[in-house]
Amino acid sequence: MRIVVDYDLCESNAICMQIAPDVFEVRDDDFLYVLNDAPDEDRRAAMDEAAQRCPKQAIKVED
Amino acid sequence: MRSSVTIVGASLAGLRAAETLRRDGFDGTISLIGDEPHVPYDRPPLSKQFLSGDWEADRLALSPPERITGLDLDLRLGQRATGLDVCSHTIEVEGTAEGYDGLLIATGARCRTIRGTEGIDGVYTLRNLDDGLAIRAALRDSPRRVVVVGAGFIGAEVAATAVGYGVPVTMVEALPAPLGRVLGDTVGSVVAELHVDHGVDLRCGVGVEEICGTDSVESVRLSDGAVVETDLVVVGIGVVPNTEWLEDSGLTIDNGVLCDETCLAAPDVTAAGDVARWPNPRYGELMRVEHWDNAVEQGAHAARRLMQSSEEARPFSPVPWFWSDQYDRKVQLAGRARPDDEVRLVDGSFQERRFAVIYGRGGRLTAVFGMNRPRQVMQFKGLLESGASWNEALDFAEVQT
Ligand SMILES: Cc1cc2nc3c(=O)[nH]c(=O)nc-3n(C[C@H](O)[C@H](O)[C@H](O)COP(=O)(O)OP(=O)(O)OC[C@H]3O[C@@H](n4cnc5c(N)ncnc54)[C@H](O)[C@@H]3O)c2cc1C
Ligand code: SF4
């Protein structure tokens, strides 16, 4: 599984960080950093949730 | 196992419900019925990127077309549900009765209007794509002024966008400070200054007496006697849930579709999004939440509830959260603050307009509000979800800074 964020869309709402802090981090500069773009398969439900709840639909979960 | 699910309201909550059912493996028929002719689209950009002209309508889609096709829906757009009878398990669509197995109500809300303005051109509310197109066209037409009635989030976003067009803006708010009822007067006044510094003529503590004009709007008369000349008015004074079609349905309608803790409104009927009112066990009170994230979450919850027995069902107990973009600022609020809650600045400064404040009452953390502080808002949202005390929140704030 690969996590791809479209940074042109991302508005640093940080809801993804709340769902999966091991993968997404919005730092003090207000930018989103993907800490791990290939999370383990057991994180899929959280990744799907982050993709669905991102208000900008900026997160893609690719196989 | 159910054979079919009928979802009424083809917008955020309804579409996310359908997606959840498929993701969870439901392979029966899903009918998604909506009265708007458009494929499901996202509303927040209507007062932001779409209104400013940065985006066109093709960017508003809630899901890409191939993903909607992949859901294999019985998608019926431009069709209005006109009645429901929960006893006989029938719904009426455009006057024709049909049975349902499981029903999810997601008909959302519409804008409250000012009585007597129906026949006057140039007076708008903003809820759907057609409203957005009309207001955008009016803003592009170089109006001499726009009067925004209500300094809530939508009004504030419309004001900010109008400023971007170079149109003079008067914003009228009945409360002493914008959002005072949610944020208290101190934080409300920071929000007020944000508008004033961008040139908005902000009139707080006054109401609208009359919107004057014979064919099209000419002026707005305020409760303090002032008359503001204008040719464009946008009214943002809240929404009312779309429940008229549910009269005599057997459901309890009281400022929304009344549900139990699990989002069940009647056997085999659930509700979600702006139309649903339910007792959130986290707060021990009935709520109806008009935020984007709630529609997503509750849509998913209400969809799953239709597939569960009452033993399996779980309560829906979110901490409400939303964001709003105004000028170059992103504001976010999580939780439920009251104006008389204790308020503490935990990050940044009001002056920089980059800050986070927390709210507390009775020894508990109740809410967090941030301006350009998404990281901090989310951290405190986590604390809210874990039921943190006021002291725990203060300790956390100290460690962070
Ligand atoms: C301009 C604007 C900006 C916003 N910005 C933000 C923001 O920045 N942050 C945030 O958190 N939230 C924001 N929101 C709120 C958010 O968009 C709503 O909470 C969300 O749309 C609710 O989704 P819903 O599916 O419950 O209802 P709705 O989106 O209202 O959808 C209900 C659908 O049901 C249809 N319908 C109604 N009655 C019937 C019927 N009888 N038969 C068939 N169909 C019917 C309606 O036409 C509509 O398509 C904004 C809203 C607006 C209008
Ligand atoms: S939720 Fe979406 S918009 Fe927000 S920070 Fe994450 S990717 Fe960006």
C-alpha cells in the first residue's frame, strides 16, 4: 500500500494526523509531512478513513 | 441480511453512507435518491474556491465519476422523496409509492430566509450550486456593495470572498461580536478585527428591519435606523432541516429527525448529517450538527447501523469539529464551548492571528478553537475525545510550549 498526498489540494486541516499520527504529521510550519508513505497492511482501515475524512480529498491510498 | 437499502439525499452524508455499505461488503441494491439534478458535489467550496472563481463546478465532485460508477448504485437524481410511512415500510418518490427494506434519511438542511424578500431580485442565500453560480455572477457584475446578513461562518466566508473581488462589504450581525455565542466575546472580537482590517464595514449588535426594493434590492434598513444602500444581499442566518416530506411518517420530527443514540429513528430507518438529531452520549444532550465531518462520520455510522441488530449497535458519540477559511486564515473549532466557559490562550497570540485557545467548564475541557493552528487544534481534539480534565489540558499545553 502506498500513500500519495496531493499537496496542491492539501490545506493542512490535520484531521489525517488525528486519525493516523504514525503516518501523517502537520508540523508547526502548518505543512503536512507524510512520515511513512508505505504503511503496513494492518493500517489500511485507518488509511481509508483518513482518505475519506480528508475534507480536500487530498489523500490517495494506492495498492 | 438485507436485500436493499434506500438512501434519500444524494449529498455528503448519503454518498458516504453508500460508499461505506459497499466497502463493508454489502452487495444488495442501494438506491440513492436526490432532488438536485447534479451528481453529488461538495458544498464548502461554494463559499470559498468556487465563489472566488478559482475553481469551476467540475472540481466540486464528491467522488470521481468512476468511483461512483464502481458503487453500482440505483442512482436517481432530480427525484424528490415526497412521503414516508414507517409502518408499511413505504416511501413515496415524486408521488409514486415504493417499498423499502432499510432506509437512510440524509436530506440535509436549507437556508433560513428573511420573510418578505422572496420577490426581490438581488437577495440570495447560499446552499447549493445554483445559489453559488448566481452569487458569483452578481459579484462579477461589479455591485456597488454587498450586504452580508449574519457573521456566522458562511457569512464570514462570503464577506471574505467579496473583499477579494474588491466589492465593498457591509456585514450585519445581531450579536455583540461575530460568533460570540460559540466563542465568547474575547475571541469573537479577534474575529471581528480580522474582518475590519480587511475593510469590511462590520455592524454588530444590530438587526435587519427591512430589505427595501420593489423589483430588485435597493437598500437594507437596520434596527439602529441606519440605511445601507446596496444592490446585492447575501443572507446567512442559519439553516433548517429538510423534514417536510416526513410529516405523518410516524417519525418524531423536532428540529430534525429524532434518533436514538445509535442513529436509529424507527425500525429499519436511520438518519445522518444536517437533518439528524440524536442524543450524543458524550454530552448527554440532543444535538444536530451542521458540519462536513459529521455528515461523513454519521453517514457511515447510520449505514452500518442498518446492518446491525440492536445488540451490535453502538452509540454515535463524536466530538464535533469543523473548519472555515476566511481571507488567508483557517479557523477550526472542536468540541462545544459556551460563551461563559473559561478561556485560556495556549499557543500563539491574538495579535498575530495565529493562536489556539481552549475552553473549559466544571473542571473539564470543553472545546478548542484555533486560527491557523491546525496541529494544536487536532491535539486538543484528541484530548477532548479522551474526556480530558481542564487541568490535564493545561498541563498538556505547558509541555507543548
Ligand atoms: C456554502 C457552504 C459552506 C460550508 N462550509 C463548511 C466548512 O467550511 N466546514 C464545515 O465543516 N462545513 C461546511 N459546510 C457544511 C457542510 O457542507 C454540511 O454540513 C454538509 O453538506 C451536510 O451534508 P448532508 O449530506 O447532511 O446534507 P446536504 O449537503 O444538505 O444534502 C442533502 C441533500 O438532500 C437533498 N434533499 C432534500 N430533501 C430531499 C427530498 N425530499 N428528496 C430527495 N432529496 C432531498 C438536498 O437537495 C441535498 O442535495 C458548508 C455548507 C455550505 C452550504
Ligand atoms: S486531512 Fe487532507 S487536507 Fe488535511 S492535512 Fe490531511 S491531507 Fe491535508
